[in-house]
Amino acid sequence: MGRVCHPGIRTFPVPGRGEPYPECDKTAIEGVMVVSWLILVVSGVFEAVWATALGRSEGFTRLVPTVVFGVSVVISMGGLAWAMRDLPTGTAYAVWVGVGASLTVIYAMATGVEPVSLAKILLLLGLVGCIIGLKLVQ
């Protein structure tokens, strides 16, 4: 029998997994949620940093981009993991990937690595709109 978190909603334990942050507690404190969203967005920025550094490392043969990659991937993943304590996994992951992917493409276009096109700009705006939408329905 599951535990009642909210009227009409029951949670069930997941086999092989502890319950330090059960689903029913993920919307408990509004202030914590704001911090979690902020950390999630910053982690998405670091995802763009590590993705760019990975491309510039040339297969980990260049020292500085390799070090930047290593540091930023640890920060990015750590922040994602921290934010997932309070945010649903699917939403947090989608926002993290969306922020990172958008910023990676924007940086590549701004530095001339990728060509700028109206189609890319419109698609990026759509992606950012979807990220904002996920936050609003959270």
C-alpha cells in the first residue's frame, strides 16, 4: 500500500532505491524550488561550456580545453543532480539539455563556428519557449 502525499495521490516505493527525496516532497517549499531552478539553469550554462570545450579539445589532445571540459562537466552534472532533489527528473533534464544546447548553438553562431540562419534562430526561439513552458507548468 502506498503513502498518501496529496489527497487522491499515492506514492509507491521504488525497488532498490531509497527515499531521501520522495516525489510528494518535490513541491514542498517554494523558496527551495526557486534555488533549484536557478541552479538548474546555471548547470545548463556549464553544459554549454563543457560541450564547447569538448569540441575544442580535439579528442582530449589539447590541455586547456580538456581541463575546462573536466571542471565544467563536474559542475554541470553536480548542479543537475542537486536540482533533481527538488524538481521532477524529466522536467529538470529537459530544461538542462535545452539550456545547454541552446547556448552551445548561440555561442557557435556568435563566434562564427556555425553559420547564422533565420531557421536556426526561429528554432532556438521555439526551444527557449518550450523551456519556459516547462517551468510554467511545473
